[in-house]
Amino acid sequence: QEIYQNGTPGITLPRQLLMCFFLSLSLAGVGCNSVEKKIYVHLNNTVPCVRLLNATHQIGCQSSLSGNVGVLHVLESEENLDWVLKTGPNPPYLVILESPLFTRPIMMKLKNGSSRVAGVAVVAPNANPPKGFSPHTTCPNENTGVYTEEYDPAFAHCNVTMWNPLGNGLSYEEYDFPIFSMKDDNDTQIIRQCYLDHNRAVNGSTPQYPLCAMQLYSHMSAVTDTATCMRRNDINFSISPEMVCDPLGDYNVWASTRPINNTAKGHKMFESVVIAAARLDSRSFFFDIAPGAESGVSGFVTLLAAAQALRNATQEAQPNRTILYTFFQGETFDYIGSSRMVYDMQSNQFAVDLDNVHSVLEIGQVGLRADSKLWLHSDPVSMKNSSVNNEVRKLIVNLQTASRGLNVSVEEPGFSQPLPPSSFQRFLRARPIPGVVIEDHQSAFTNRFYESMYDNAEYLNVSYPTNMTPEEQLEFVTETAKALTEVATMVARALYIQAGGAETQLSSINADPQTVTRMLYGFLVRTNNSWFQQLIPSDLASHLGKLGHTFLKISEPTLLVQYLLANLTGSTPNITQDNCQNQREDEEDKESKHVRPKALNTAPPNSTQREGYCVRSTVRLSKALSPAFDLRDYTSTNFSTWTESRWKSIKGRIFLVASHDLEMLTLGVGVGVLITSLILTYVISSKADMLFSAGREPANATY
Ligand SMILES: *[C@@H]1O[C@H](CO)[C@@H](O)[C@H](O)[C@H]1NC(C)=O
Ligand SMILES: *[C@@H]1O[C@H](CO)[C@@H](O)[C@H](O)[C@H]1NC(C)=O
Ligand SMILES: *[C@@H]1O[C@H](CO)[C@@H](O)[C@H](O)[C@H]1NC(C)=O
Ligand SMILES: *[C@@H]1O[C@H](CO)[C@@H](O)[C@H](O)[C@H]1NC(C)=O
Ligand SMILES: *[C@@H]1O[C@H](CO)[C@@H](O)[C@H](O)[C@H]1NC(C)=O
Ligand SMILES: *[C@@H]1O[C@H](CO)[C@@H](O)[C@H](O)[C@H]1NC(C)=O
Ligand SMILES: *[C@@H]1O[C@H](CO)[C@@H](O)[C@H](O)[C@H]1NC(C)=O
Ligand SMILES: *[C@@H]1O[C@H](CO)[C@@H](O)[C@H](O)[C@H]1NC(C)=O
Ligand SMILES: *[C@@H]1O[C@H](CO)[C@@H](O)[C@H](O)[C@H]1NC(C)=O
Ligand SMILES: *[C@@H]1O[C@H](CO)[C@@H](O)[C@H](O)[C@H]1NC(C)=O
Ligand SMILES: *[C@@H]1O[C@H](CO)[C@@H](O)[C@H](O)[C@H]1NC(C)=O
Ligand SMILES: *[C@@H]1O[C@H](CO)[C@@H](O)[C@H](O)[C@H]1NC(C)=O
């Protein structure tokens, strides 16, 4: 940082080199790192946009191999773009955008003028924007749901309802330059200051060298499309195990109210199964900042709470149908998780056959209810069949029965409209199955921040009184938690009747607001909290909350939901750790390595010696990898083909650049200094005794 006050790097550099040279000479072991630190400011807290590929396109961002360098330009308004795209004398520019300017028109202009744009850094605001923002498409998963031209041309391509009207599609564009997000903190202040001091054109004059510049590294290995990168993976693999891209994928989490023999695949069971589904994933423009509060968390937290509410009832008065809780991963990217499960069910790879599926109840976005209302969406096309229609009607009646006495009312949208984007569409694609999707919107989404970084705790109104410790916040029951508890109770009761349980039991089925509020805190505010640490094995607990951390290809949400579901639906048998381990190995089949039907959990964090205990549950993981990759059909139009490019380093830094002439001069001076130094070294080392006999200055005095 000092460098900015100094302002003459061409001279500073050699001087510092010289000092460093002397220092390292006199104090062997002192490195020259300090020099680099003075010249460059490394930006922490930056998150890139990365490259993704599908069957036909590449989307996202990337830099050149050695990083993109550009002269900093803080964009103050849209008119200011002219400087970047036309008039500025020192292209390429690295544009700093305040978040209100991160809009489609501006980004498209920058994309079009990419020869003068080295990159973009977007300053993430500390509070959500008042207006909506969604970088997603207006019609999510347009081509991989059930509404194709063949199914019903009137409903294809969101013809009737545009689900995400605020979607500007920025997440699906391709950019030739890196785009980073930066937290609005000291880094950003340094950048603004550097811009004001050096780069800002004052009174129409052109700014003089040295100028403040920024370098962004996010080189992506994969290009063109999925088929190309998978082919390169194969070629590379024969030489070295270096991959170019990876299929997007994770694991689905599922559990059942009755034990299901998981080794007997495709087994036609006597009883039928009611599927209760929610999605686990979400995304945003930037890699890994995807809170998905409304789009994902509101639904899966509701389903988890409903599963807990049903634990006693389904054990004491077991209804005739089995309830299968499923949590799908990768739904954002053309329904990876649900399409895989349906594919497995159809091809005898799953414990439950598709023929055994009685009905589906999906919990969509349920966090933003207006007037306590929820909307029951169904598929008008399959309901033309009278038996499907009857079953859907029954399910709707069950939901209405379940909502009695609760602060929730359920209604149908009241006009013929297709299903919103939902996992259930993938079941319908396979066969007409009765089902309902519960949402908080009648037609278009109420979510104004769909698949953006602003779909967060703040947006769901998960907030706490000031001065609370994290431990107090974890236990504090928020209004949002109370509201979602009502929804969870309604869902649990509806599932119970839908599975054939008696209505007289309903009053004993109640979701727990304490659990709901802890889950919201854990998924939206602080993952690394004392409750989650108790639930997951101690070797994994230390990694909680680290951005982008995956556990053997299992993402953190998947892992957490797996252990939560086990805790909320399972039991703790009184057996020793060794027995637990043994039983687990006996019962586990080879294909479900990550599955822990009896997981070893940990004792409360206070006990220094964290003792494990055994949990018996039916929770399992199943692959959420698109069948296109097993079939090696990389141009599939039926299944997701999304892959993510690999990269080596993601980083950003700012520094001052001299003009090219000055840089050459600096190099010349540098070489000169080097030669002088060598001579000096020789002289000094030969006269060292004489020179250093007196006391030395302490090292820090030099700076
Ligand atoms: C893109 O840039 C070219 C000049 O480089 C210009 O002629 C064209 O109108 C621009 N297109 C858009 C959509 O801005
Ligand atoms: C929707 O589909 C109907 C029937 O196919 C067609 O007449 C109408 O123009 C379509 N509307 C839009 C906005 O595409
Ligand atoms: C691939 O993604 C692009 C960009 O979103 C989209 O236009 C295209 O239809 C997708 N291709 C397939 C086969 O889904
Ligand atoms: C940011 O700068 C202020 C004042 O310069 C300082 O007090 C604060 O600790 C810095 N914050 C961080 C996170 O470095
Ligand atoms: C970035 O982090 C490193 C170490 O974590 C720290 O030394 C450095 O000062 C930070 N940079 C800024 C600009 O805060
Ligand atoms: C810019 O111009 C204004 C008036 O024209 C003058 O007062 C000001 O000092 C100038 N600033 C600089 C940095 O030259
Ligand atoms: C599960 O199914 C397999 C294969 O059909 C069978 O061998 C095994 O005995 C079954 N296990 C149980 C507990 O029923
Ligand atoms: C379930 O049953 C246990 C004991 O059988 C009881 O302690 C617990 O409160 C019950 N839970 C609910 C949600 O009713
Ligand atoms: C549940 O199963 C039992 C025994 O198989 C049967 O007697 C009963 O009628 C079934 N109940 C419902 C609601 O289907
Ligand atoms: C669930 O976790 C709690 C601690 O939060 C623990 O007391 C309880 O025994 C666990 N239950 C199961 C079935 O794992
Ligand atoms: C658990 O089992 C041990 C011996 O296996 C027994 O001593 C202990 O009392 C049991 N605890 C409970 C709560 O049943
Ligand atoms: C942890 O231990 C400390 C003292 O050993 C105690 O004050 C604190 O209440 C304990 N916390 C919990 C959650 O048990």
C-alpha cells in the first residue's frame, strides 16, 4: 500500500531490491517477499465467474493463461462506458462496477467491446438491492422439463406463464474476459483510492503514467462444449490423470418411512410409495455464492421438518404406503438429480421401481407467502386422464384437510397453466403420475432474486435481535421459522393421509419450530455452528463453512442434509461403536460407499474427547450424475450435459504500471543494479570482516 504514496515505482523497485539484497546478505534467511508485497496488493474476498459447458455452448468467464491485466476504471454511470469502449487512451480497461450497474445492457456492451475490456470486477453490496435481480433465464430448464412441443405445444417454452420475468440471462452468456465479485471492504477501498489518485481523468486531461492496474487470473482449461472437453479428458487421461472438465454432479439424499432392501434393485414392492421431494441446489452468477434461501432452503428445510414431525406417527401407526423423502441435487442444471433417479427407477438401478410410485408431493419455493397462502400446482396435460385426475383431486383434498386449524391456506391457481420448473416434471416425462407442487406463487415467481446471490437470509427475513451471541441466535425462533413450521406441519399431515394414515392421528403430527429455526440459521447464517458440529462426524466437522469445500465429491449441503435427516428420522440404538461399525459394513452394499445407514456421530463439542454414537436410519445417498455421462451421450437433448471447466488458479491483484517505455527503463535499471550488486557482493564478501565488525541496525529500521 505504501507504494501509492510513493508513486514512483520505476525507482522504488530497484531501491527495494537493493535493500533486500543487502538484508539477505547480512541476515541469511530473510526472503525478498517483502518487495512483492509492496508492489502488489493481493485481493482477498474475490469470487470468480467460471466456465460451464453443455452439449452445444460454453458459458461463463475466463482470463488468459497469464491473467488479464487492465488499467483500472471505476464506472460511475452508464454514460461513462464511452471512456472504456471508445475514448480512453490506455486500453484495455479493467472495469469496476458498483452492483446497480451490473445490468444486462451494460454487460452486453462490455461483451461486445471485449477488445478494450480486460475484465470486470463487481462490488457486491452489503445490503440487497431494493429492486429485483435475477441473472437466470426467464424460463428455467426450458428444454428438459416435461413441456416439450410433443407433450403440448401450447405449454412449451413457458408460453402460458413466464416463471422468472426478472431473469436477465446474464448467467447464461459467454464472456471473453474474467468477471470477479468483490466484497465491499478494505480491498475495494484501496482500489477506489488507487483509481482516484492515478487514473481518474481530471478536467478532461488524460491521466498520466504510472497508472493503477489490476490483474485477474481465472484461466479455464475447457473450451467449446461438453463433447470436446470429454474427448480431451479421455486423451489426457491416457497420458496423465489431468482432467479438463468434470460433469456437474453430486448425490441425492433419500430416506423412507419403512426400511427398503437396497440390494434388491428394481424390485416390485407390495406397497406403493408416496414421494415427498425438494431440491437442494441453487446457483448464482458467481461460483459458489448461492445461498438459495427462497429457491432451495425454504423447501428442503420444510421437508426435513415434516420428516421429523412424521417420525413417531409413522413408527407407531405405520400407514399402508411408504413415504420416500427425496432431496434432489443439480436441479438447476437441467434436473440432474431427478432425471437420474427416474432413469435409475426405470432401468432397475434403484431400490424402488417407477411402477411403485403412487404419487408425488413436491415442496418448491415456500418462504415468501402473502396472506398465508400457498398454491397447489398440477399438470393439466396428464390430468386429462381421468384416473390421474382423480388421484390429483384426492391429493389436493388431503392437503386442504391437512391445512385445517393451521395458519396456512392452500389454493389452486384457478386457471390452466403448466407446472412451474420442478423435479416432478421429470417423473411426468417418464409416465403420467399424479402429483402436486406446492409453491408460494400463483403464477410467476414471487422470488425477486431467483438464482442470484441476493436470495439470502436477509431476503427471507431471517434476522436476529442485536447483541445476540451465535449460540443464542441458533436457538432464537424467528418469525420466518414459525411460518415455515406451519407449512411443515401441513406437509407432514398431508403426507400422512396420502400414505393411508388415519385422520384421527393428525393432531399428534406437529413440526418443531426449534428445529426449523436452527436449520435456517445453519443453512443461511452460519454453517459452522455447534448443532451441525454435533451432527456430523468429527473428521468432517472441522471443514464446515469453508467456501467450496467438498467431501469426496459430496457437497456440504448434501452432507449436512444426509446427517440431519438421519438425526431427525432415525433412532439411537444402545450399541458400542465397534458394533455400529461392523453392522454398517455388513449391511452396506458396495455401490453405496458414501451411505451411512448407521452413521457414527459425535458428542457435544464441550467434551474434549468426542465420543461417537450410533444412529440407525434409512437415509441413503444416490448418485446425482446425469445419465448422459454413463451413456457417453454428450450431445443428449434428453439429459443434462453440463460440465464445469477445471482451473489452476483464481486470484486478483492490483499494482501500478509504468508506461511501456518506463517498464523497459525499469528493466534496464534492474539489470544494471543486478550487475552492480554482483560486483558489490564480491567486494563486500571479500571485506566482510571489516564491514560488519560493528553492531548492525535492526532489520525493521531499514523500512
Ligand atoms: C458491437 O460493436 C460494434 C463495433 O465494434 C458496433 O458496430 C455494434 O453496433 C455493436 N453491437 C451492439 C449490439 O452494441
Ligand atoms: C402460445 O401457444 C399458442 C398455441 O400454440 C399460440 O397461439 C400462441 O401464439 C403462443 N404464444 C406465445 C407467446 O408464444
Ligand atoms: C446450452 O446452453 C445454451 C446457453 O444457455 C443454450 O442456449 C442451449 O440451448 C443449451 N444447449 C442444450 C443442448 O441444452
Ligand atoms: C479496514 O480498515 C480499517 C481502517 O483502515 C481497519 O480498522 C480495519 O481493521 C480494516 N479491516 C480489515 C478487515 O482489514
Ligand atoms: C489478504 O490476506 C492476507 C493474508 O491472509 C493479508 O496479509 C493481506 O493484508 C490481505 N490483503 C488485504 C488487501 O486486506
Ligand atoms: C479543474 O478545473 C477547475 C475549474 O475549471 C479548477 O478549479 C480545478 O483546480 C481543476 N482541477 C485540477 C486538478 O486541475
Ligand atoms: C435384500 O435383497 C437381496 C437380493 O434380493 C436378498 O438376497 C436379501 O436377503 C434381502 N435382504 C433382506 C434383509 O431382505
Ligand atoms: C415422539 O416420541 C417420543 C417418545 O416416544 C417423545 O419423547 C417425543 O416427544 C415424540 N415426538 C413428537 C414430535 O411427538
Ligand atoms: C391397509 O392395509 C391393511 C392390511 O393390508 C388393509 O386391511 C387396510 O384396508 C389398508 N388400508 C388402506 C387405507 O388401504
Ligand atoms: C440428534 O441430535 C441430538 C443432538 O442435537 C441428539 O441428542 C440426538 O440423540 C440425535 N438423535 C439421533 C436419532 O441421532
Ligand atoms: C446400554 O447397553 C449397556 C450394555 O450393553 C448397558 O449396560 C446399559 O445400561 C444400556 N443403556 C441403556 C440406556 O439402555
Ligand atoms: C461448555 O463448557 C463450559 C465450561 O467448561 C461451560 O461454561 C459451557 O456452558 C459449556 N457449554 C455447553 C454448550 O455445554
